[in-house]
Amino acid sequence: MAALVNGAVEAFVRAAAVELPGRQRINAVSPTVFEESLDAYGDTFAGFDAVPVARAANAYVKSIEGHRTGQIFLVE
């Protein structure tokens, strides 16, 4: 179910970026599990490399303050 939702979000971002007027932008940030939440969710993300929240925060800043649109920023 999560893969279905993630695929839908990514497809929406790419399609909406083409349709947005003017200087409006849309992007998505896709981190794996956060290091800080491994105790609670680590078993759900077996085999995934955990990332620090600070790295994901940088991806959000890049998504908002950058000039690209329709992008999926993978945080690995």
C-alpha cells in the first residue's frame, strides 16, 4: 500500500509541475526511515539505510528555495 501511495505522489508532483502557472513550483522529498525513529519504526524498514533528520531537512530547504520543479528529492 505504501508503494502505491508513494508512486501516486511522485506521479502527481511530476504532472502538476507542468500544469502550474507562472512561478509556482511543486516538489516532493522522499527520505527513508530517520535515524532518530529507528527504535519505533526500524523493523518496518528492514534493509533500508537510515538517514538523519537534518539531511532530510536540507532536502526540504532545497525543494523550497531552489529553482527546480517537478522533482523528487531522494534522501539517502
